[in-house]
Amino acid sequence: AVRPLRRRQPKKTNELPQDSRLPGIFDDVHGSHGQQVCRRHELYVSFQDLGWLDWIIAPQGYSAYYCEGECSFPLGSCMNATNHAILQSLVHLMKPDAVPKACCAPTKLSATSVLYYDSSNNVILRKKRNMVVKACGCH
Amino acid sequence: GGPGPRLPPGCPQRRLGARERRDVQREILAVLGLPGRPRPRAPPAASRLPASAPLFMLDLYHAMASDDDEDGAPPERRLGRADLVMSFVNMVERDRALGHQEPHWKEFHFDLTQIPAGEAVTAAEFRIYKVPSTHLLNSTLHVTMFQVVQEQFNRESDLFFLDLQTLGAGAEGWLVLDITAASDHWLLKHHKDLGLRLYVETEDGHSVDPGLAGLLGQQAPRSRQPFVVTFFRASQNPVRTPR
């Protein structure tokens, strides 16, 4: 028998919206117990404070950022999370002593560049990858 | 910057001693891939004048830093996938100029001992500034660059051809010669200086003194002295284990 054509179901993706933007002022950045949900925080590494500017030409320091906050279920609307982290958070609810919560860690990193003099007064430019947190999420 | 000291739950916060602070700072330098702190730079009088290599490297730094910010931005041709760019200015310069038998040439030597082992050279350039020649008005010049592979005292040194550039005698600006091919020898003879020899000829094959052609050497103002710049791609360094 000719089977009636079924309208193609839109592919269900069970990933959370990959929205790596930082929480806006209207996002609830406090989890259930008033704990902050996992997100990126400011962290500035100052070469000036470290006293290195007599041989580091540029920059004076750089924003490295860091990730901190709760990965409690249900995960906040602004958070990134892998499917595994969602599953681990659920199993943690059932067996809190056996399985830890997912942890808040960088999901996207970028490089930073430093221009400096070496001991022969040559000028060196070095790019170091994975030195700046661009987005945080639960893993 | 950032929030004040945070008291991690459970462990008492205490101030680091001076020696521990130095150890932590050394760790930060190691994570950044920077060497220990080198000698302070040349006396302020000399370092106040803008020098050619730092000026060029500062432009590269801004280009690389903007690459870092805009993820996925098409990297500059030279920068490409470079992790490390080194410039070398400390050199000895020798001339076989006017008054000597032909051909005339200018020779530059660079100390490469600072090149870290294990880095792969992706490109290398010799940059020399040219001012309009007052002696060769409208002629066309051929500038060739060789690497001095082995000096011979009873005959001409062994040379290895690197690059040829053609330009007008009246041209002005930085002349860039590609010396990437010389890097194979660096890796073999790590301790050895790099010797580069530059010849200038007119269209009809006459040898010209590079100085008369308008090429500036070590005597030029600091901001126009020749230098070498080398681009490296770091070998996939293993993830650092914190000490």
C-alpha cells in the first residue's frame, strides 16, 4: 500500500543552545541556592605588577579570565553544557555521594602574543595558544 | 585587576614568601613560553632612538594580537601559522667596495645562537633599506643574495644562492630578500653564525658597489639598519606539566 507521505520532522537536537555569550543583566546568574551559575569572570595578568616591563615591550598584561560557578540541574539559560555534563548532573541528583557534579571549565580558548627582548637584545614575538578564556561551560 | 583575593573553602589563605613568589613568577613565565628575565636593555640613550627591528616587530605584534582577538580572522601571509618570530640585528658587516677588484659585495653576519632548538622555520627574510641612488640614475639593478656556506682563504668562499630582486636605481624603501632556504643549514650547524653576501649588478652585468646603489648598511640611522626576521612554527609542544 502507498504509505501517506510523512512531513519530515525537524531534526531534534538535544544540545542546549550553543550560546556562549556571557550572561546578560536579565539572566538569572544565581543558581538555586543563591550560588553563581558557571560563567566567565575577569582575571587580568599584569606584567607591570610583575615588574617585567623592562624587557617585555608589549603588552603591559592581558585579560586571561577564569571560569567559576555551579553546574546544578536544571542548568541556567545562559550556560553551555555538553550532553555528558547534563547526564552527569542528573545522575549526581540521584547519587550525590557517588557521582560529583559536572565542573565549570573553559569551552573556548584563544591565544595571546608577547613581544620581548632576549638576552642578546634581539626582539622576539611569541604567540601562546590557549591563554585566554573566551567561553565557559559545564563538563 | 579582577576581584580581591578569594578565600578558597577549607584551606587557610596565607601570603607567599619572597622566594615562593619568585618561583610562581618563574612558573608564569614558563607557561607563557618566555625565557628567564634577560639582562636589562642597552643604556637609555641608545634604546631611546627607534630601531628598525623593534619597529618592524611592533607592527607584527599588532597584526598577531588582532589575529588573536578575532577568532578565525584570515592570518596575515607572513604570520600565517607562526608561533614565534625572532629578529636579529647583532651583526658584523664586511664590504668589498670601491678600490677593490670586482665583483663588489657587502657581507653581513648574524649570531643565531638564540634560536631555540626544535622550532621549525616557516619563513626567513633579510631586510635592507634602500635610498635613491645618486650615481646610477635611471638604470635597473639586480640585487642577489647568497649564503656564505664555507669561507675559503685561498679562494672565493662557497656560496649558496638564496634570492634575486630587480628594482630601479631611484627606488626607495625596505628591500625584502627571502632567505628561508638558508634555514636548512642553521638547523644543521646550530652554533654557527649566519653569513649573507649581497651583490648588485646593472642590466649589462656590471658589478656595482651596494653602497653606491643606495643600500644602507650598519652605518645607517638605527631605524634603517638591516636585520633578519625569522618565522617559526612551534612543534606541537606537549601540554606543560606544572612543577
